[in-house]
Amino acid sequence: MSEDLLGYNEMVETAMRSVVRQALERAAKGGLPGNHHFYITFRTDHPDVMIPDRLNQQYPEEMTIVLQHQFWGLVADDEGFDVELSFNKRHEHLRIPYDSLITFADPSVNFGLQFHVEMEEAPSRASPPAASDEKGPGADMDPATGVDGDDAGAETEQEGEGDNVVTLDAFRKK
């Protein structure tokens, strides 16, 4: 097979990130219409991600946030987005660049995108603490609503490196 000298994979990634940007811009402008809500998984170890240290320690590699009922100050720009979410009844500001996204989904319409995240080699971080009975953000999150009482919720997902494929199966109603 010939080498892709035009960079089609990069073009597709850019186009998919543009879809996320436009969806977030619309949500920032007019809220989320109907039953729309977003599950956004991103790399917390991306150099341009800005999240509080306590969340970074709890989620050293990746984190999933839910934008549905309770989020504030959503602002999307060309590089990423800012949002304030509640974690254990504590409001926290997050800055998430589009380059850090792993997945974006709107389960209300069975829509999802999966991204390939390029990470520079960085010194390895300490491994996360072993699982315990202690609850973290999103531990009691209702997947149907994405809300944990007063919290917007967050959860982690472990995924292996995969192909650059848009997959919707994970978000289809069964």
C-alpha cells in the first residue's frame, strides 16, 4: 500500500474535532435542547489539560465528564473548551483542549466519535491507587441522566490503543 502523503487521517481527526467544537458552541449559546447530553472522555495527562490537582491525582490518565443538567460557564473556542462542573458538591473549573479528546458521545441520539490522541513521551506517573470501597466523583452516577444528586459526575474508562475508527456501537441503546 502507498504512503498517505496527503494526511487523510489528520484531516478526518480535524473534521471530527470540529463537530465537537460546534456541538459545544451550540450548547454554550442555547443550552442543551431536548434530551441531548454529552459524555466526553479526555486524557488528563495531556500537557494542555487544566484540571484541579485533586482530580488529576484521582484520574492520572483519563477521565469522562458528563454535560447534561448541571454545568456552568461552558465556553468553546478554536483550541478547546472551558466548563465548570460539580464534583462531590464542589464546583471545579476544567480546561480541555480538543487534542486531548478520546471519545465524544451524545447517547440521546446514538452519536459517538472516537479519536486518536497523540501524546509526547513524558516521564511516567505513579500508578493510581488500588481500587477501594471509597466513592469518587460519579461513583453513584445514573448513566441515564448523568447526574449524581448535586453532581454532574465523572468516571474513568480504560481503553486500549485502537485504530482511528469512528464507532457508534458503544453508545447504541440495547
